[in-house]
Amino acid sequence: MVLEKDVDCPACGETNAFYRTAATTLHLGEKTKWRCPECGFGYVEINGISTLSA
């Protein structure tokens, strides 16, 4: 279980350590919410598929 990971934050424009704020299991798989501590930007992953824009 990973509690933080480095992600390129689109709001800050730099790589930050995003922190896991929530996780739950759905019929689609595990849903995990991640948040940037610098600006508060957040995104969701379901089974490792991210909602961040490509």
C-alpha cells in the first residue's frame, strides 16, 4: 500500500509528492484519490488508470 508517489502536477507545473487521501474497492476495482499538498489539486485512479490528462 503506497501512501505517496511523485506525479507531475498540472496545477503547480512541477513534480510533487502526491499523498493518498482515500481508497475504496468498487465493482470496477480499487479507487484511489490522490492530492498535491502544495496546491490541493487532486485526481482519481481506478485500477491504476488515472484521470489526469495525457
